Amino acid sequence: MNDCMRLDELLPGRRALVLSLENEEAMRRRLRDMGMIEGTVVECVGISPCRDPVCYRFRGTTVALRRRDSRSIRVRLVIET
């Protein structure tokens, strides 16, 4: 099973490990300043009714990201045991 995906594909309540940030430099810098770096666990908290933006939680922070920004973040599902 291939568990690598884009962050925008993560469903509410699921958690994933950030593998890479492939955004443009300014957005990548902004995300890193907020604490989203490679190896960070991120959880999808909710999706707006129009499906954009999507709310994520990581390192004690909740952030709403546009789908086009979260589409450029590669993640791997965290398997809950």
C-alpha cells in the first residue's frame, strides 16, 4: 500500500507526517516559520463547506490553508495502532 500523498488529500481526523514542502519559496518560508517542517505530524481538523480552505493542526497550532497551497505538501499517513 502506498501511503504517500498530498496534504490536500488528507481526510478530517487523519494524521500524516510531512515529507516535503514543494511550495514556492515565500509560502515554504511561511510554513516553516509556523513550524511545519519535514518530520512534523499534521492532522486535518476540518474542511470548509466549499472545500476550501482546509484546517490543519500541527505543533499546537491550528492553521487554515488554501487547497492549492496544501496540494504542494507531500505527506505519509500515520498509521494509528
